Amino acid sequence: MAGVAFLDAMAPRAYSGAPGDLAGLGGTEATLVRICEGLAVDRPVTVHQAARATGPVQVKGVCYSGWDVSCPLEARPDVIVVVNSWKIAAKLARQHPGARVIVWQHVFPGRHNRVYAAGLRAAGIEVICVSAAHARWLRGFAGRDLASISHIPNPIADDMAPDGTARDPDLLLYASSPHKGLAQVFQRFEVLRSRIPTVRLAVADPGYLAWPTGRIPDGVLSYGRLSQADLHLQMRHALCLFYPQDQFAETFGLVIAEANALGCPALLQRGLGANDEVASDPSQCIDTTDSDAIALRVRQWRASPPGAPLAAAQPDFRLSRVVARWRAKLARAAAKEDERMLETQSL
């Protein structure tokens, strides 16, 4: 099988799939680890990290290695997958002309990236987004300057499912970094609490980014950084994920997909980012500028039996299916490279 190198120049520190190693990091790093572990079952997989200062480590079949972004890779992988950086992808395509280079885009790129788009197209570099909504946005952003834009969703575990835990009808959960609209969530929670005085809002902050959120209303509980197991326990226990904000668009929204898989619905802004695509049913996406709509949806969920799931997993987000899509994508990349080599040899 073809060897694959994943390159991450963006993470604030080194990480791997070892227990506790992803604490304080975001969904991008967690997703990368899960995909690499799945692919490593039948092929060599190396994750090169600019932030890794120590020697390479092997965890669950994946090699995690340091990397000097100014130098070519010592090994010669068949496929190079670059996390987010168009500039680095273009450089690696020049340094490794025999490799297939893919940009794995997890964020909305800034305007400065447009200058690299034509270079990516000329080098045959494709871009993989994390949702259909993300891919549509990128096509509008880059137009014809990008040769290939597709998407593969972020994964949730195959065994995530409701377990009958009784939900607290008064407990709402915010489980993201505060820059993802928490100030607005606080404002809308305060209005909701004026109508339903018993509700509380638990805030689980992964802690990777400090952000001003304004005045914290009464009824807010600070949970700080939770382990994945504790976060999933809160998702089972809470009435819903409470995300009534229309300022920050998610390219995917892994916590939404995970909460739904555990039976917990999410209250989301309709039409924002990938919300409508990731939520398992349309009732979770409303006009969150409408305080009456927020109160109505919360009251409807509060009226449900406490142990009954209010959401479900989307099968296409299951890890086994997502890894299978990555295998298919890499196989097509290898086939394209074989075709190119044959064409070159025939000249």
C-alpha cells in the first residue's frame, strides 16, 4: 500500500493518539488522529508536526514525527496531505514532484490564500473540505482557480449511541471555544431564562483560546476543560447543546455530530455554516434571532420523556465509513499518479 504523510504546521503543540494527548486541542487534531489510525491498519502513515521538538513516536500504528517546514521531507511518501496551508502545499508539490499533494481544509481560508489558488491548480493539488457546505463556500471563494474541491465529513465513533440516561430538562450545554459566539449565546440565554427561570447553562471550554464574552449572566455554570468521556456524559445528561448564535460559522461542527449520536439535540442557527448538514434533523435549526422560537423549541424538548433520545447519529459520519471514503480518495490519487507516470514514460 502507498505510504501517506500528513503535515500539520498549525497545531499549537505536538499531539498523538496516546491517552490525554489531545486535551485542550480542537476537532481538527482529534479528527486527524482518528483518520490516521484507521488508515494505518494497512499502510504506512506518518504525521509530521512542526510543533514536535522531540523524536518520533509510534502510537496505534501511526508515526508522529517532527518537521522543519523549510525543508523537504526526508522520506518520499506517495501521498502528502497538508492541513489547511495552501502555501506549504504548493512548496511541497515543488519539492516532491513525484507525490500526490492534497490540502485537507478544516477552516474557511483567509483572503490572502487566493494568491496561492492558481498555483495549486497548476500543480494538480486538490482540496478536501469537511462538509458539503464548506466545499460550496470554497468554490465561491476560489472560483476556477482550484482544480478539484471535494469533501469528506469529520468522523464520530462507530459505537456512539444513546444509553437511556435521563436528561435534566433545566440543563443546557455549550461545549466549544468561547470565540464561537459565546457572548451572543450568553445574551440569548439570559432572555430565555427570563421566560424559564429554572434553566442553567453549563459551559465546557476546551481552553485553547481566551476570548472576551462580556458579562456572564446568572445561571451559567463553568465546567472548564472536560475529558472526552466527561464531555460525552454531559451530552447524555443535558437537554440540548445550546448554540443560538449567528456570528460564527462552523465548517463541520464535530460536537454537534457527537451530541446527536448520543441522543442530545442542538439548538442551532438555520443556514449558518454546516449546521443544517450536520444536525440529524431540521427541527434543530431555527432562526435564533427570534427569542420566541428559542423558547418554543426548548419547551418542546423539555416536554419529551427524559430518557428518550431527541436526536440520532448520521450514518455517513461513522468512523468506519469516513475512513472508507479516505481509502477511496487515496486510491484514486494513487491511480492518477500511476496514469501520469505511464504518460511520462511513453513520451
